[in-house]
Amino acid sequence: MSVSLDSFTITDDHQINTSNVVLIWSWRPIVTDWKKTRFVGVRVKESPKRTYRGKSDKYFLIRYGKDGKIIQEGVGWTSEGITAQFASNLRATILSNIRLGSGHQSLKENRQREEAKRQAKENRGVTLQEAFGVFLKIRTHKPRTVRDYKRSIAVAFPDWKRKRLLDISRDMVSTRHKKLGESMGGAQANQHFRFLRSLLNFCAGYYEDPTDGGPLIRNNPIDRISQTRQWFKVDRRRTYIKPKDFPKWFKTVKNLDNGLARGYLFLLLFCGLRKQEGLRLQKAHVNIEDRLFTVMDTKNLKPLQLPIPAYILPFLKARVRSDDQSRFIFPGIGESGHLVGCKRPVKKVIKASKVDFCLHDLRRFFITVAEGLDVSSYAVKALVNHSLGSDVTAGYIAPDVDRLRKPMEQIERKILQMAGVQVKGKIFKLKTG
């Protein structure tokens, strides 16, 4: 407790230097609400409102000197069990600690230490479920990521929810990882334990150990999987539309009756977007006049601005100018307001073209075409919104949508050539003679 100067009346011949004094009590105070007790440095004040055992409740404070300043701190009420003797004992302990240079040197410091110990003791009892709730509250995640995390808790660790974080051992981790690999496959087991590793890393930084204030989790038990090379080997999906199959695939898509599905597939193909980036594209983020669009909801949370390829410009122009009351390029009837998938059209294209593919193959096709052209790696990464990693030079390159127009046009032209579509070019007159 700090006491306001308004509680005191200081005579004219006494001045207060606030630069080096917390509170100076005038040696000749006029009447104040605070009264001395028989204990040195202990003051008491009666409350005009609070009562205790039929009498006015009393509040005690202590005064002591530290670093050339007079410190005043509130101790507590009589109704809370505080007496003048108790307050005097606290003051004596503080003065002793100040002289010895050890222990708490103020009531505030002591209370902070006690609160830290209490909080740390609570931390030792934190369960996996409680930590997960804090994790979701503090960290920012996309809705789909939150769904995946909740699924991991429910499917992979339902019996661990009530376990204390400190009770999750390395042996438990190793055994559960192997068991999940046998029951649901290595890829799923790896995914669930990568989530758990992330959660426990968060807990290591968020919760403190009650003994020394260090991290509650000093060694992440998931490290056992890495140290013993227990992660399941999962081959990365390598499906790809082969160049020889691409013309018939392209023709099939072009002949789709579903205009939205046709536009969506071509958007992913010619722009290299991820499937969710395309589905969530909004009309307000498409600038027909400047021939560019902005993807706001990206995987790395960084907005991506791209030039519009000429081949899909008519489709985007029609969608932006449509009056279907939807703000999305690909409207849907669900809660999200946009299409959430394209399974039926994809199956239809696979059946008609006899070319097996998934939506991410279109992004992979775009990147493969770009890599095969004389396009800088920086431009390719900028087009597909990939991280430039630790490349120092890359940090000095400012992305500019106009600088991406030429490589985008090169990629578009190559894709159309591979599809067997005649590409219009500029006609130059040759000089003769």
C-alpha cells in the first residue's frame, strides 16, 4: 500500500523533494488520521466504515529507511489478524535483510515471491488438457489447424488429458508413438506427435518450475523419438501430371460444364495457388484494372499479391462483376460462404481424361514449369509464397508485383504450349534490303 500525500498536512517550513523520497513525514506534523503505536515505525489508522467486533477496524502500516528514502508499506487490517506486534516483526525482518543484503527487502517483494511460489506450485499440477486450452488461447492458429489439434487430443491422447505435464515420460511417448503407427499409420502417428511436441515446447516457455523459476519442462519427452530415430519414414506424395497426359487433362477441364470448377482448376494451375487460397479468394481482392489480385489468407500469414494471367482474366472479370450477392470468387452455400471443396469435378475430370491427379498437383505442375524456364529462384519463390530461408541476399530484395509479370507470362505461355493451345504472339516486320 502507498499512502497519498493528501493524507498529511505539511507546514510551510518543510519541503518535500520527490526525486529522492518516497514519502517524508514532517517532523512537526499537524493532525493526521495515522497514529503512532508503541512500536517504532508502525502506524495505525481507524476505518470510518469498516468494523470488527463492534469497533472500528484498524489498518497498520510500517515505515523504514532504504537507499536514503523513507518507505511506507501497508500491512493489513486487524480483522485479517494483523496486530502492531506482527507489523513490527515484519519491519524488523526487512531492516535485517537490508543490512545483510539478502532475502526480501520490502513487503511488496515478499508478496511477489510468495505469489510466484504459489503460481509455480499450481504449474506443477497443470494437466495436458489445461495446457492445451492456454495454448489455443495465446497462440494464433487458423480454424483448420485448431480442428486438427483438437482431433489429435481426442484421437491420439484421450487418456492423457488429465495427466500432469510432468507425468508424461519419454517411455510413454515412445510406446504411444509405436502403437499409433501400428493402428493408424506412420504419417498420422508422426503428425500427432509433432503437434504434442509443439504443445510441450510452448509449455516449457509458459510455465515455471516452483523450485528455481526455470522452465517447468526442461527436456521435451518427444525428443526421445528424434534421438532414437523412431519417426516413421513416410514418402512424400510425388504425384504429378505427366507432360504427355497434360493436353488431354487440359482439354477435359476446358470442356467442364461447371464454370466455377473450371475457373478454380485453371486458377490453381496458372497461378500455383494452394487449394484453400483459391477457394477463399474474394472479389474485393481482385483488381481487374491493374490486372492483379491479393491472397490474404495464406499458409505463412503473409498476404500474396500476384499478376493475373491473361488466360484466366476473362473468368475473374466475369466473377468480379457478377451480382450473385457473394463476396467470394467461388461462392458456396455453407457457413463459410465459399466453396469448401472440388471433389466431384476432380473425379469427373479423372474419369474423362484417365489422368489421376489431386489439387496440389496443379501447384506442383506450376512450380515444375517455372523451374524449367529461365526464371530466377527468387521470382519462383515469390510467386508461390515460399520462404526465402536464411539467404542474406534475399532479405534485400523487395517483392514487386510488376517484377513478377514477366515470369508469370513466361510460365503461362509454357503451360499453354504444353497443353497444345495456340499462343498468340506479336508479329514483327522484318526489314529487307
